[in-house]
Amino acid sequence: MKRFDVIVVGELNVDLIMSGISAFPEVGKEVLGNRMVLVLGSSSAIFASNLASMGVKVAFIGKLGMDVFGDFILSCLEEKGVDTSMIKRSTLLQTGATVALSYGEDRAMVTYPGAMAQLVPADIRVEMLAEARHVHFSSYFLQPGIRPYVRELFRTAKSLGLTTSFDPQWDPEEKWDIDLQQMLPHVDVFLPNEKELLLLTRSSSLPQAIASVTGSGHIIAVKQGGKGSYCCNRQEALFKPAYYNKSVVDAIGAGDSFNAGFIYKFLQNTSLAGCQEFGNLTGAVSTTAAGGTAAFTNFKNLMDYARQKFGYEGG
Ligand SMILES: Nc1ncnc2c1ncn2[C@@H]1O[C@H](COP(=O)(O)OP(=O)(O)O)[C@@H](O)[C@H]1O
Ligand SMILES: [Mg+2]
């Protein structure tokens, strides 16, 4: 019996989110926001937190500074039941932060990566991976210390019998330099959003992008914002419209919440359609509260809310 269902390897930072802002900021001027929250940020942490809130045993491998943001992140993760014993802290590093200016469904963000850029292969030991059934990695471009090792991470995980998932996330440098042909054979579930997939594959349409990465026959789940998602494997290709939320609070963490719902069902060997439907649901739920984790407390509350708000009929 493994100690954990999922190990998340990834970046940790806080989000300071301001919303209800009167105009776009301009250098030399000042604008006022109506609301502000400090919440757990970072794709990997939001995924870990939301998956743990559903009752999955999740552990996290990452790096933090020895500062108030680091303390805050640990308390957020622990509150949702994420095991934080493999997170390293250093007095020499500052915990990263994102300042997000939220304008409806979109946002402008500035990130100071801090400690997240300093996660290195030596921080991830094979014995740690062997304690879980599944490994998830996200935010490839934000983690230069681990980037050259990601393929090896997935390859090692597969050789230990784990399943794997990968969300590349946005490339702030917009170079989109990943060798997907090398990486994807070791990835069971590939979870980009549509824009990221087009840029990563240098494609002008979704069918073209999908055709360039389907060779290995694993699952590709493409997130399409308020439209929904497109998921395929070698046998089937499915589009499913979103559980549309017309009064979005913010879309921060919608993709990570989709990932959490999708992987929740994937771990139970649910059909592709079932994983996709649950991913769409958890993505939609995420848009009903500020930040990426506030809408997720426990599985029962999630199901009650999903029935009441979105007419969800599953379990
Ligand atoms: N306005 C919305 N209403 C309902 N569901 C949404 C909305 N926006 C996003 N979602 C759901 O969340 C998923 C992930 O959101 P998306 O914005 O595509 O991801 P990312 O954050 O990675 O860009 C979508 O596939 C969709 O199912
Ligand atoms: Mg995303």
C-alpha cells in the first residue's frame, strides 16, 4: 500500500489579487481597486490543494523561503490536508509572489519567482516518488532549476510504476521550447490549455496541434476556458461544453482545478468522458470564488454546491 496517491512536484507562491479596478494601470499614475485578497497561488499548489480537499492523499515536493509568505503557503496546504514534509525551506531564498490584477475573466499578472526557480533535481529523490501512485508536474517554464530534468522525472516515475500528468502552463518568455516528442511518451495525461498547445506545437488550429502530439496514444485534455474542453486518446475524441458560469468571480486556478477534477477521476480508472466531465465541473466551480482554492473545502460540500449551482447529477 502506497503512502500517497499523488506527489506533486512544482512551484509554490502566493497570489495577491486585486479586483474591481477602475482602469488599467499606467506607469506614473495610480488606480484604485475595490477588493484585495492574499491567497495560495501557483498552479501546482492549487492543484495539490484542491485534489487533497476531495479526499485524495497528496504530498508536495517544492521549495520555500523562510519568510511569512512561506509560512502562509504551508498553512494553506496543511489546512486542505496536503503532506508538506517534503517541502524544503531556505533562509537564503525568498518565497515567490504573484500580483494579479483581475478584470473579469482575464487578469494581468507580475510574478517574482523567488524560491520556485531554485528547485533542483537533488530535491527530488527516487524514494519520494516511490511512495505515490501518480506524479503531477506543472509550470515547466517557471522552474529553470528542474526543467532539464523533467523528462527524466517522468521516465523514472513510469519505471517505478506510477502514472503521470503534465500541465506546461504559460511561457513568460514566449519561446515555447519543449521537446514534446521526447517528453510525452512518459506522460499519461497531458493538460495544456488551447492557446498553450497551439504555441507549443507551432500550430494554427486545434486539429493540427492535436495531430502533432497524438502519436504516443496517451490522453490529451485541452482546456478551452468558458467554451469547455476537448479530450482525446487513441480511441476517442470528445468535446464537452463548460458548466458555464456567467458571473465569474475570477478565472484564477480554473485550469488547475480542471486538472484536479480530471485526475481525481483518472485515479479511479474512470472513462475519458467521466474524467472530462468532472474536470469541467471543478474548473467551473473554481470560477465561483476568488483565487484558485476558496471554492474547495471538502468532497461533500463540492458535490452539494455542484448540484445546486450547476445542476450536476453525477457523484
Ligand atoms: N466561465 C467559465 N464557466 C464555466 N467553466 C469555466 C469557465 N472558465 C473556465 N471554465 C472551466 O475551467 C476549465 C479550465 O479553464 P481554462 O481557463 O481553460 O484553463 P487555464 O486556467 O489553464 O487557462 C475549462 O476547460 C472549463 O471547463
Ligand atoms: Mg493553466
